[in-house]
Amino acid sequence: MSRLAATFEQLSKAGRKALIPFVSAGDPRPDFTLPLMHAMVEAGADVIELGVPFSDPMADGPVIQRASERALEHKMSLRRTLAIATEFRKTNQQTPVVLMGYVNPIEAMGYEGFANAAQRAEIDGVLTVDLPPEEADECIALLKARDIDPIFLLAPNSSDDRIRKMDAAGSGYIYYVSLKGVTGAGHLDVGDVETKLNQIRANTHLPVAIGFGVKDAQTAKTVANLGDGVVIGSALISKIEANLDDPERAKKEIVELLTAMRQAMDS
């Protein structure tokens, strides 16, 4: 059983939901990411989504785009992101780490080379925003052969057939994008999410993590009641952006927000 599957199974047995923070590796500087990852686990994170900075992050809103730009200024790359994950594993063997990014850096490394490097770094899942399952057969096979879960994004307009394709191709969890548009945009319509979750659950056996639009503890609690996990990204990265001259304050504010979310989700 993969580390992701085990985590979701343990949470389900305990009647709890996964708290899944997203941060961009290397933002605002490379030496900040590793201590932040450990701090987020202490604050209650169950899974960490580690963003691979990319020069054209088309699915991301301006907050995460600027995070990528800051990281790229420090020469962050896919290989350096994997190096951070490797360091994290030296002292944390429990918390799953999911790489989230775009296909171009993976193709530049080569699918097999990437799969081998991800395995060495003990990566648990890979979510490639612009690689749909119809085009991912080679990558899926290489990842699954190394016990790495391929994770896919579901949109609000996804059909039953599309959901079943994601279910067949993916593992670990499905990431449901609860808003149309880019990350950090719009207002979450809980009724729409609930309706869509009923459709998704009728067509998949995988846990469903919900992201895009989760900004505070109350939203996290509401979303946790609908899905199996809550993904938060832009709200965390906004705290980094607001404290570029004081990263320790940014880390403190991120920990406070995640702690409040964890408490609200568990209440």
C-alpha cells in the first residue's frame, strides 16, 4: 500500500479528513522550503503538495505565478525540488509528498529519468497539471511501477466518463478543482461542490481532495465535510508574499492558519 493510500485509510478510520497544504519549492528562497515543510506537518498537515516552479504556470493565478517567479530567480528547478524532498525524507518517513507542476520539466528530464529520480527522492505522488490521462500512458506506467501515485485534476464540468478515466488511470487521490478558472480565484459555492461530489463518488473509488477557493478555517471545515481532503495553496503563499523581508513571520502565520484549519476540520 502506498504512503498516500495508507494515510487516507488511517484518516478515514479515525473519522478525519486530510489537510493538504501547497507551497512552491524555493519561494521566497531555497533554504526556506524544508523548514516550512516540517513546520506544516507539526501544524497538522497530512500530505504536502510541493510545487515545481515553472515559467508558464497557466493553471495558476497571480499569487502562485509570482511564487514561481521568485523561486526561479533563485534557480529553482525540478532537480532542486527533488533534492528538497530528499532532505525532508531524512527525518520524516510518514508524511506523503506530492510533486505538483507542469509536464515540460519532466519531459526535459525524460519520463524514465524523472520516475527514477522521484523514486530515489521517495516522492509519493505526481500531479502534472497539463498532462491528461489520455496522453499519460507512458508516465503512468513508469510511476506506478515505482509505487508512485499519478494524480489527476477533475474540473467542475467533468463528465461521468471523464471521472471514470481519472479513476482508472490515477491512484492516491483525485484533486477536484472546485472553481472554474485559475488558483486563488472566485468564491466557493458549497452547493455546487456538494452536487459535484455526489457525481464524482458515484464514479470513483479514490479519495477526493478539494482545492481552489479554500482561504480560511471555516471554509476548510465546510469543504472537509464534503470531501476526503482539503487543499490550500494561494492563502498560504499570500502570507509568504506579504512577508518577503521576514520569512520567519511568514512561517509563523502559515502555521497559525494551518493549525486553525486543523482544529476546525477536527471539531
